[in-house]
Amino acid sequence: MSDHPALPPRPPRPHPLECCGRGCRPCVFDYWRRAVADWEAECRRRGIDPPPAAHDAG
């Protein structure tokens, strides 16, 4: 059993069609990258190395 409370799942990458492609600032992908960074920080705060997700690169 883990000494760490369960973390929520890693934020899923938005589907490409969720981005309108108009150069919005922020874009849905900017929000997603921030959510992943926050999730990774929470993992580290709990002493867990966040696993890499190659399919989430971008």
C-alpha cells in the first residue's frame, strides 16, 4: 500500500479539434500545459515523481 494519498488522474490532452487554430492567448493547450504543471507540482509535493507521458508532449 502507498504512503501517499491517491492523486487525481493526469489532465488529459485536449483533442486537436478543441483548438480553433486562431492563435488565441491563452489557447486550450496553454490551459492544459498549466494543468499538467500544477498536477506534476502536486505529485512532487507529495514525494512522488510524476511519470512522463510521451503522448502528451506538445
